[in-house]
Amino acid sequence: MKHIIIGGVAGGATAAARIRRLDEHAEVVLIEKGKYISYANCGLPYYIGGTIAERDKLFVQTPEGFGRRFNIDVRVENEATSIDIASKTVKIRRTDGTEYTESYDKLLLSTGAVPVKPPLPGIDEKGIFTLRNVEDTDRIKAFMAQESTNSAVIVGGGFIGLEMAENLHRAGIDVSIVEMADQVMAPVDFSIASYVHRELMDKGIKLYLGKGVERFCRQNGRLSVHLNNGESIDTDLVLLSIGVRPSTQLAAEAGIGIGECGICVNSYLETSAKDVYAVGDAIEFNHPLTGKPWLNYLAGPANRQGRIAADNMVKGNTSEYEGAIGTAIAKVFDVTVGTTGLPAKKLRQMGIDYKSSTTVSSSHAGYYPGAFQLTTKLTFDPSSGKLLGAQCVGHDGVDKRIDQLALIIKQGGTVYDLTKIEQAYAPPFSSAKDAIAIAGYVASNIINHTMPVIYWREIKNMNRADVSLIDVRTHGEFVLGTIEGAVNIPLDDLRERMNEIPKNKLVVLFCAVGLRGYLAQRILLGHGYGHVVNLSGGYKTYSLATQQISNDTEMPTDGDMPVMEPIKTMNKIKIDACGLQCPGPIMKLKETVDRTGEGQLIEITATDAGFPRDAKAWCNSTGNRFLSHTADKGYHTVVIEKRSCNAPTAMAGGNNKTLIMFSDDLDRAIATFVLANGAAATGKKVSIFFTFWGLNVIKRKHKTKVKKDLFSRMFAWMLPSDSTRLKLSQMSMMGIGDKMIRYIMRRKNIDSLEELRQKAMLNGVEFIACQMTMDMMGIRKEELLDGISIGGVATYMERAERANVNLFI
């Protein structure tokens, strides 16, 4: 029996070795147009970045070694140019151009896929590469060695593109990613990709999302990448990571059936031509969950297909392939992302009914060192609970959980099966209630309506006037950031303050990750509230999914904020907050600051990736000094200096911005916060002094009851109760214009006044309420938003002296 295999690497080389193990006397010929037949394709980015130092380690087998060990006729740099399925022959071309013909009894196509290279102007300029094989790798390495390469643009935010971003960054290269979609890593949902967005921005990678490339050109010795929004990026190197397409031309020209996206095969991996089989990236196969053909560019399934095809080529069609559900994993700096099955966006696109749950747990027992947060998102059938897909993101334990979830999905299991898995438990490896079990319990609660949920996207797009949005976290967490329009009623105060929550509205509860929101939900439902929902994934998921993509460095480093030499020599108090979820690290930081003296340095290490931003926000609101942030393998270390002042310290240099908000006109208020956010985005210290009618802009919507005298009550009746009652300075038209402008802003995807105000707070803009006018108008501090400081003329003048811009609005 003579077997010809066209193409090596995962599918072809695996099949060749398997055929030899099954039949010692068969004639096996492996045809490969490249120089290599078995190499670590997935390791190529790590070799380029220097993580894998030796090139030889990329090769699993050399052609000579493989041929000798398995007694296979390996012919590299030989290209199959045509197949005659009637005569069972293959025409092959050598590198010198000569051709010859080989006959076969059984033929296997493992032709793989080729990189997508769109016909854009300038795409063939020097310095523009694709990465698919060893030859591509060698070209990139040679270019980087010969040319001055300080910057790189990666077009496409897929797995290979992200791995290349990390490795080029580690090689000291400034990296930008351009992605046509609104997220990187297409196989996962936006909320999970948001973790990757944060990690990339924290590492200094520039993101251009929702933008495509129009053309390339070379100017002044550098490449210029022109985007479809008018922006351009100057760079030294461009890597095209737009995707790949199956290599089907050889099969198509032979008359072999081609389906919607690849070579058609049956369950035995046999094509429409008898005795011709196909495996790997070139074939389409029905997805086990949808029954529809799809492409699965992964090495694991290709290896399995190679083994099954070899069995059927030698023994007849006896082994069937069950299909792949797309289980994949990637490392992006310190974050690991895994996915399997169908994400929510794919289910929506296909019109498949589903529900989802998002849970945040520890990778192992929180009290054991090195516990990291692990976020798990499940998609499932809302009636049967059948598990349809899963995604995990975190620093540790992602691989173990995603493999367990993939097994359940492939076996047709449900979310209830997740609670039955017997985990190997010891503190270094898991928790008594593992992250998978917790995900299963939460999904079960959603199905049986014990925990009705709402999702971040629904809250983002809803009219806040129609709901009562309650933040049940602690006050300390609330002031660090919350959802616009939310009222803070901590879980432990809920029963005493229940009268503040209306029963005639939808009540939306949220906490950090969902647990306290669920407990609050059960309390309200137990007291007769009819329509209460809990935010799936909590504020952590919402804040990440709605974060602004910025290419400005947001976290200060040692170089951004120099420390005085005498302070450098001081002893630091070192705090271990690893394993704690928010607000744990912040609370430990506050406790330490409260018991230390002026000027003391405090170094606190946490495994919560959101902690550095929380710490910076906390310092902005308390006046302590944020000095530095470093990250290493998921451990985030922050250093702050104890400062005793109550208000944030304006940075010296006369470059700050000060605004006086005198008006409560809706349009003027919007303009104020647009200006404030713009200034804050440039790294300037911004202070807004609210006086007279401007105080109405920062009133909280749901107020605590305060005692007032007659004149104060009269002012309260005459003044707007909160920002939602503000009117336009022109064209208010008895409120019609006010509603119209808010409606237009929603339609145009423009932040509302309240969202702009919240972003200003999150950006560190200082809000100061005038004490004198508060006293005159009978406005109490309890009626204003949390995080507002109270001051007078002296406070304003001190800020103004440090500013080069002072605006009166």
C-alpha cells in the first residue's frame, strides 16, 4: 500500500508516523514544499522575542531524523502542483523547476492555511511581514538584526498578534495594535477581552480598536500606517496578523468538493474523492454544538485528525471524528485567557437562545500565598442548563478550568455537572468550593430564577430614570468609582435603609463581583420587592467593559513622579495583600496609612489587577501621594507616601487647570465636564469650584433626610433637586429641549452629563463645593455627591495660584 501525504507539521507529520506504526511495510511519501516538516508553529513569536533563545528548539524533528526513525520518504522543497483523482497520481515540482509524477493508493491533504494579505496600497513595502512559518520568522529576525527597529505596528489583535505584541515589547520595541473590531481576541466576548485591553494598556501597548488600515507608505526612511479614521502611525516594522484562509486551491483544481469555508470531509475525514483524505486548517467540519461547518485553526484538533485519518487510510473507514468546539488559550503578558465552545456574541449572531453568568473567584485558597482572581464566564441553555461555552481569564489556574469545562461541553453536559466535579483540593491548588463549582452554582441560580440577573451592556444602555440603581459595596469602595446614577447603601446597612429604595421601580443591585449583590437581592425579595436584579459579574465587569481605551500612560511610574532623594532612603512598611479581592487591598492600605506618620513610605503588593488604579484613585481622594507601580507575573506592587492633608495636593509647576462652576444650565454644565475631562486626560491637575447655582450640578439624586429651617426648605423647593432637573440656557421650551438634547446625546453615543461628571471624578478631577454659598442656600454636605470636598475662597485661591488656566462658567 502506497500512501502520499501532502504537507507536514501537525496533521501531516502525525499521520505519517501513525501509518508507519500501523503498517511496517507500507510505502509512505511525505511531500512538503517548505524546508521543514515538524516545528513548533506556536513557539515562533517567543523565538522572535527572545523567550526561546535557540532556534533549534523550535524543531520537533528534522526531515532526515523523521525519515530515518519512521522509514518515511520525506521530500522537502517539493511542491505538489496537481492531483489526478481518476488515475490516482500527484504531479510534483522540485525547486529547480523539474517535475515528476507519483502514484498513490491513499492520499492525505494537509495543506494548511495561508496568511491573509489584503491588496492594500503599499503592502509590499520593505518591513511589512506575515508570520506563519519558520521562513517568515527568519525574515523578521534578520530584519530586526539589520535595521534599527524601535517601533512596530501589529495589524490584527488575534492570538498570534497579541503574542507578538508581548514578545516585541519584551525586546524593547514600542508596540501598537490596530484592530478593525472593537476588541482584541475575537473568540472571546467583549467583557473578557476587556481584561486583555487593561493589561495591554498597563504594559504600554497602544491600542487602535475599531480602526482599519487604508494604506502603507514609506516616508523619511520609516513606514507610515494610514488608518481609515485619518490617523497615521509611523513605525519601523509592520506585522500583518489579520488572519489566515484555508489552502484549498490544490483540492479545488482536482475537483474535490469545497464547502462554505474549506475542504469538505465526512466523519472519516475522507473527501468527496475516494481514497483522498484531508486534515488540519484546510478542512471544514460541523461544529458539535451547532451542526454547521466551521474552521478550527488549532494544533490539537489537527493532530487528532491526523491520527484518525491514518487509521482510516490503513484499516478502512473505522474511526470517526467527532469535531472540535474551539478550545484555545493564550498568554498576554501576565494575563491568561482561555475559551471553549460558543461565546455569547456568537450565540446572539446565530439566534440561539442562551443565558450567561460571570463569576470571580480565587485560583486557590485565598489565605495561601499567590492566590489570584479568576473570572469565569459561562453560556448555557436557559431551560435545560446545557453548557454551550465558557471563557476564563486570570493569572493562574485558567488552563485547568478551561480544560475541565471543555470536557463537560464535549460530553453534552450541563451547568449542574460543574457542581459535581470532584476537584483535587489542597490550599496551593484550589479552594474547598472551586471556581468551577461556584460558576455552576451561580448559573443554576440564574436558571431557576433564584437570582435574576442583568448584564453590563443592558445597564450601560438603559435610561437611569427608569431604575433604582443600588451599590451595596462599602462607602470606601463607592468613592473610588461607581456606576453613574447609583446610590450607595452598603449591604450591612440594607435592612435599616430599605425605605430609601422604591418598590415601584426595577431595582438593580451590584457589588464588586456579584456575591454581595446576590445577598442583597435575597433580602429585598424576602421583604416584598417584586422586580430585583443583580448585575452579573458586578462592578468589576462593568468598569472593565466600559473603560476608556487610552494610549496615554495612566499609571505613574518611578520616572513619571520622581521621589526626593532623602525619601528614597527611608524604610518602607511592606504590606502583603495578595489573595484579597477588592476592597481588601485598599482597606489594608488605609489601615496602614492611618497608623503611620507623615512622609512614611508604604509598599503594598496585591494580586488584584485593578488594585493599582484603585490605589491611585484613593490617593487622589485622600491627599496621599502615589509614587510608583510595578507589575511582575501578576503581582502588583504600589508605593505611596503618607500625606496628612485632606485635599489632593496639586502638582507644582503652574500647569494645572481651575474652573469655577457658577451656572446650573445643562449645556454649560456639559461643557464644563468636557473641558475638565480633556484637561485631565493630558495629565494636568484639574479642580472645579462649585458655587451658587453651580452647586445644583453636584447634588445627589437620592438624598438622606436632613433637618432644614424655613429658608433652606424654600431654597430646596425653588432649586433643581439634582442634575437630571437642569435646563438648557437656550431653547429649553418648558423642558422639551432638555429632554431632546439628552435623547440626541444617547442616540449619538455621547456621554450624558452624569456620565461625564462620573468620568471626571474617576480621572482625578477635584470637586470643591463653596462653603459660604452652601450655608446661604441651606445645602448640606449630605445632599452632595460622595467625594466632594468643602472649601472656601482660600481653597480656591490656592488652586488658582498653581494653575495657568482659570475659567469662570
